[in-house]
Amino acid sequence: MARKPLDYEELNENVKKVRYAVRGELYLRASELQKEGKKIIFTNVGNPHALGQKPLTFGRQVVALCQAPFLLDDPHVGLMFPADAIARAKHYLAMTPGGLGAYSDSRGIPGIRKEVADFIHKRDGYPTDPELIYLTDGASQGVMQILNTIIRNERDGILVPVPQYPLYSASISLYGGSLVPYYLEEEANWSLDFVNIRQTVAEARSKGITVRAMVIINPGNPTGQCLSEANIKEVLQFCYHENLVLLADEVYQQNIFQDERPFISARKVMFDMGPPLSRELQLVSFHTVSKGNWGECGQRGGYFEMTNLPPKTVDEIYKVASISLSPNVPGQIFMGVMINPPKPGDVSYPKFTAESKYVHESLRRRARMMTDGFNSCRNVVCNFTEGAMYSFPQIRLPPRAIEAAKRAGKAPDVFYCLKLLEATGISTVPGSGFGQKEGVFHLRTTILPAEEDFPAIMSSFKKFNDSFMEQYEGYSRM
Amino acid sequence: MAPAASVAVENLNPKVLKCEYAVRGEIVIHAQRLQQQLQTQPGSLPFDQILFCNIGNPQSLGQQPVTFFREVLALCDHPCLLEKEETKSLFSADAISRAKQILATIPGRATGAYSHSQGIKGLRDAIAAGITSRDGFPANADDIFITDGASPGVHMMMQLLIRNEKDGILCPIPQYPLYSASIALHGGALVPYYLDEKTGWGLEISDLKKQLEDARSKGIDVRALVVINPGNPTGQVLAEDNQYDIVKFCKNEGLVLLADEVYQENIYVDNKKFNSFKKIARSMGYGEDDLPLVSFQSVSKGYYGECGKRGGYMEITGFSAPVREQIYKVASVNLCSNITGQILASLVMNPPKVGDESYASYKAEKDAILQSLARRAKALEDAFNKLEGISCNKAEGAMYLFPQIHLPQKAIEAAKAAKKAPDAFYALRLLESTGIVVVPGSGFGQVPGTWHIRCTILPQEDKIPAVITRFKAFHEVFMAEYRD
């Protein structure tokens, strides 16, 4: 019987190589248990609304009005919607001949790209060109598009932090490139070690790999660290001297939970450093509506901004974007509202500010609660979540636990996370999904469960962990 | 001394460099420049408006959305509205109850959360029910992957199927260039089969077989057959017999059938109707496991025309579990498609029914749009056929006309001198004289030595006479200039 094209053996090998643990084994097992009636707390993905976070009202009002413009014609619309939401809906509808139902420019609605440019200018103090800002269906699409543009074959390498958000490793596999890992230093608060990075690059080159790009995730995912200005300078200088394009994933820029290192964009540091670097270093920056205080994951809104890319390259990127016709228009409007929110004096400003502040301060409290909670557990060490939405505690698994995992045919952290899931319903992602140093194990969880559920969740975790450690290590010699 | 730029055209992914997409290509970019010129220097061109007839984007040219769909979407976007008294007087009762029903299927009523990577289960159930009701054969929610428009689904399948440049995909010529572009992007080989213009763009199985064998003899492993029904750009609706033959052909040759069915609700002739390939396969007795088949549907076309929402799905049947896992895995890397698009896909496949409060107005809106499209298709077809050297097949369905322009030799030489394909030369001159934007046939593929343009039927009905007049005037001048 002839092989059929869609027999497993006949599939594209690159597809088979892809791994994306965020919705992998643990998530699938958790979903099974949920179907069986077990209460599951999904902390596997940065998905705030799924855990009870409320959408910011203003954005929803604007999009609802754009969705159903007949509301704007009704004399009573002012009773149901604040004046500034009404004005903003009209503002966006004026930008979109055909409203929400028409394909926009393949790069996104020009007026919204201009708003994004104004936001970037205001944030960084340097002007930018709306023509070099492309809106996308979530930041992930932008990342995948740029990586696909760069990667020619398996000898093209991309420097990726380890641990990393597995979109990067998955995309590199899918496009047939090579992932060149650089390890973040856990003991030094997940900092970059340029000695290590240079070594890694030299090794890759000696194996015939052409290193083309460097990814930084700032704030980090899963690690949460916020880069200092000095760090970013070093990264920029490194990329400049090594002829790499810098891919700056800055989707968590609004989620900062400490005051020592506020967010500073790679672009700002680059322009502060001045020419020739600022005129020559190639940079692509990514942002999204899925994170921050908005958490509008389901809208699929995002953008990438290109700096110092040659016009012919931009043309090719445009060409590929045009094949997908356009990013979804509601997502574009969410982006507009996010980067151009209500201002002092606007009717919605007090409510908007109160809602955002509430989310932000609660996340900040939860970041602290979770870190402290993990650190109070036996054999668990956890760096503080300086930013982003995750906690990435190190679990020091006893040798007997590692052996038990081997016998069960599972990676040790997968084994631990499965047992955690079955005992407590907490669904995490094993550290192996993000990459970690050999023999060091972690799990990633989010800080997103509702604040009032935190004490119960942390105590449930502690109970499980401490009894797991007792089981595999014996009594604590304290 | 600065090092050479890392990411320059010389060292980009060659597959990116190779692919092309004429629908938003050179002519359109030029049209956008001219549009800007009209704004900054009014009166500087021989027309006062650019008319984009290059892209199937109905609402950009004035088509109104279906009211019921927008009511439901607005309520799902801002569920607080459901608690307000005023809502009852602004929204129809069945839109309110449908929104409530949809929200109940979404965990936590959270329309801002990432959903299941195949799409929200309750919405997939509604889509499956809609397919079952359409075809008379059961559909399964687990076979459905809701995507950001139909295009990402096509990309996913190409990615899965194409391992290297020796993997071939049979594509109709002319075709919608998403197929040629995605095959190039994923590094495969496009194996063309020619639709026959003389028989209303008919599909001959004998030609299909010939192209397949040709490709195989060259060492190409042909893996799938793309069929677009109704056709784009050609507009033909396949006859049932034709569809039986195609299914048999795929079965015998071991090909995956990729059925692009996004225009299933755009049929303008009484003697043809839409049959999904799944329905055809099942009615032939082919079961779940007998034939790998993917059906693509979209919210961008039909009478709803919601292009900007990016909603669509693929229904996958006849695939083994390990393969489905791979498809799921690739879908999960992007987490999920946008929720608005998911909701819309479920509404399109499960619209108001007889007895629903909104049914009468929904039906009136739907019928008005489809009847108007049919009239515009006919008016433009007749107009093209009256012009010297132009022959235009009927648009039985979809949203396009694809007239053949018999260009005089002088015009072809002028095109060569201008370093343009003759149909691109004609389309550019059309644009510069009239502001009308069409896509040259070379963007879709055509029998070598023949020239076409693709023009949509989408300008509002009251603009059609002006379009026809302007086009006629231009064409007469062009032919006078280049007539042999």
C-alpha cells in the first residue's frame, strides 16, 4: 500500500521537530483532568482574563461602538457610552473606509501606525517613522515573520536566551535554522554574561554556523528580569561588532514590579549611544496588546518596529505581509487605544486610571507573594519577578526523585509538575520547555491567579512540595 | 568601518525573495501613490478617484455588514451592555440571546483570553452543526481549526506537506496567488493544471492526469491537489460530475484534496449549486478514513464580507491521530486565532433561522447583497464582451471577472520596450487613465501568450455604469493607439 502524503512519516521534518511546551504535555494532561471534573488552576500561559482579570472598560467600549456603528446613530448612545469613547470610535471609523469589515493596509491602518509612532516618540524621546511600523495578529506573527525572513538554512543561527519563551525555539525549528543558546545567570538574577555569550558565538562559528541575530526578551520570559541601561548598551555594542540584527521582544514593558530598573527600550539606548551605531545597527522591536495591564490576549493585536533595515529588505517584509492581506482590524484598534489611552481631562480618565492602577498594583503584590511563597518551600529557590507575568522557581530535586522520574520515562521536572498537577490541580510548565542548564530544574507558573486565591494556592503548593521532598529525600535535617 | 548590514536582500531567506503576490503588488502600490497625489494635488490626474477593483474586499467599497452579526459581536466585545436596560431597545432580542449563548461557551465569559488552540469548543460545535446541516453528512468539532482567516490554514497545510523542493502541489491555473506564494515560501514545487477557458474554465481530468505524470517523471513527489470552488479568479462553479471525478482522482493517486471553498455562498446562476467536496466524497461512499480532505472556509466572502475580522476555519478529515497532533502543535505555537473572528465563523455557519426575530431583516440583507452581486457580475461581463478584442467568461460565482484581452502585436512590443508583461502594461495604462485598479492576469497564471486582467464585481451598483464608461473609453483609445 503506497505511502499517503499525510502519513506521519511523510510530514515535513521541521514540523515534527517543533516543541511548544506552553500548550504541551502538562496542559493536555490538565485539560484531560478538567474534563474528568477536577478543578484546575491554569498557570501555564500568560492569559490574564482567563484567571479573572477584567478588561479595561474604555477599550471594550470603543471597539463595541466600532463593531456596531448603528449605535452611534442612536440618540441615546450618550446614555450608554461616555463621550470620549464615542469620539474615539468615530476617530477610528474615520480611518477605516469600510469600517471593521474591510481588509486594511497590509501593514495596518496608517492612522493607527501614526499613533504607535507618536507613542514611541513620547516614550523614548526619539521620533520614528510610521512606515516602518507593521501591525500584526499578535506579536508572535511578527516574530515568526522576521525569523522566516532571516533564516535561509540550518547554518543560520539565532542567539536566544536560555531560559526563553519557546516561540523562539519553535519558530527556529519550523524555519530550519539553528538555535544558538546563551545562558542567563540564575545566581546573578538572570543576568547576561558576555564572556559566555562570546564563547557560545565562537563555538557556533567554529561549527560553520553564521550567527545572524540576537534575541533579547526584556522584561524576561520566563525569568522576569529587567535589563539595566548598561546591560542594553552592552547588548547593542555586541550586536554592532558582531554584525547581528537585534530582535527586542518588549511585550512586557508595562509589567514592571520594581523601581530600580524601569523599562527602557533598546531603541532609546541605541539612539542615546549616537552614531555610527545608532545609524547602522539593525533592530526590530516587538510589542503586544496581550500583556501589560490590558491582557487582551484573545484580540491578537501586536506590532513590530524596524530600525536601520535597508529599504529592499523592508519591501520583502511588506510583500510577505501582503500575502496574509491584513492584520485583524479590531486588534489594531485595541493597539491604538492601548498606546493612546485616555488622558487627564478626558471623561474616562479617572475610571481608566483606577482600573489600570488596580491591575498593576495587584500584579506587583502577587509577584512578591509568589516569590516569597516559593522561597519558603523546602528545596525551592526563586528569583524575584522583576517584570513580566511569571515565576520561575528552581526546584532542587533529590536524586531519588530524579531516578523515579527516569523509571517513569519522564524528564525530572515534567515528573514533578505532573505530580503537582495531580495533587493540587495547579497546571504549570516544566522548565525544560524553556531551556535550563543541565541538571538544574525549574517550573514556570504565572502570577495571574486572583489575589484572593493566592494564599490557598501557595499553601497547596507548599504542602505538595514539602511532602514530595519528604518522600524522596527523607526528613529534613534542619 | 561598519560591517556589512546583517539583514540585506543578498542574504535573506531565498524563499521569501522568490514568492510573489500580485493582488497587493506593483500596480496597487502605484495606485496608492496616485491616491496620495490626488489628495495633495487635486486635479493633477485625468480622474478624481482611485477605484480599487483589485481585491475581494467588499466592505471597503460600501457593502454593509450583516446587522445581526455586528449586534452579536458588539455585545460579546462589551458584555456589560447585557446588563443595561437600554440594550433591549437598541439590540434585537435574538442577538442578545445569541450573545449570551456564545458567552456561556467561553470559559469565564472572557473574550479577551487566549482560547483552545483549535478555537472555542462551543463555537466549533456550532460550525460543525452548520456543516452537517449544509451537507447532510455529520461534521465533528474536533476536525475544525478556526484560524485568522482561511489563509493561515492554507499556510499550515503547505508547511506540513512540503519537505523540500521535490514535493509538488497541483494548482489550478489561473489560481489565487496565495497558493503559488505559500508553495514558494515553504520551498515546494507548484505543479500547474490548466483550466480550459473555452469551456467556461472547465477542469479536465485528463489534463490533471497528464500534469501529474509529467511532474512525476521529473522526480516530483506530488502530494496534494488544490481545487478552488467556486473559482478565483475564474468564477466557475464545478459541476457535480466533475467533482466526483476529482475525488476519484485524488483517491487513486493518493493525493490530499485541499478544497478552497471560501466562495461557497457566492453563486449567481440557477443551474449550478455549491456542493462541498466532503459531501461529494461521502455521497460516493468514501468514509472518514478513506480520503484525506481539507476544506477551507472564510468570513471574508459570501454576503457577509467581513475581511477585516480575519475569521475562517479548516475542516480536516481523513488524517491519522499522529498527524492531527502535529497540526494541533503548530496551531498552538500561535496560541489561538482572534476571538471576534471565531465568533463570526460560528455566526456565518449558523445564521438566523426561520422564526427568529432577526430572520426577516437578515434574509433581506443577504438577498439584496447576493442579487446585487449577480447583477453586477452580469453587467460587467456584458460590458467586457462588447469591447474590441475582449472575451469574458461568465462569473458563475465568487467575486471576480477575468476577461481575456487579445492585445495587438504593437501593444505587446510597447510592453516589452517598457520592460513589463503585456497585461501589466495594459493594467498600468488603465490605472493612469481612469484610476481603475485591476490585477494583471500574470499574477494568477494563464496559458502562455494569453493575457487577462482580474477585476472585482464589488464597486457599488450605482458606480458600475461609470466604471463601464471609463473602461470603454480607455480601451477604445488604447486599441486605436496599438491596433495592428
